[in-house]
Amino acid sequence: MNTDASTNMTTEQTTKTQSRRSFFQSFRQRVLGTKSMNNKEKQDQIKAAEVLEKEGDAAFVKHVFTDQDTGRGLTYAEMRDRYG
């Protein structure tokens, strides 16, 4: 592999990772500052964002469509009610 291409790819990946991390830190701060949600709702939002950040899209979709207390699948309307 070309060393320059490898370095550029690593730099690009690092930039994307830092950008995602910055977005999720900002998201957490916005959620925590929201007065229209109770603490459980805030924690649910933050946990869903963490799943997206650490495990990816498929895990996130599975997470938000599953009741975290019972394991029961949620309808689209129930998911929207919880996560917006």
C-alpha cells in the first residue's frame, strides 16, 4: 500500500472520529440542558446516542425499537414518542 495513501486514510479516519466524538459530546450537553425532559428520558436519549456512536447504525435501530426495561419490541409510534 502506498504510504501517503495510508497516512491520508488514517488522517481522514482520525478526523471523522474526532468529529463524531465532538458531535456526541455536544448532543449530550444539549440533552442534559433540556428542561422539557425528565431525567429518565434524558438518560434514554444519551444511551441511544452512545449505542449509535460505539456500535453503529444497526445496533442503534435495534436499541430504539426495543423497550429497554422489558425487551419488548416497540412500534414506530412508540419509538417516536420516546425518542422524537
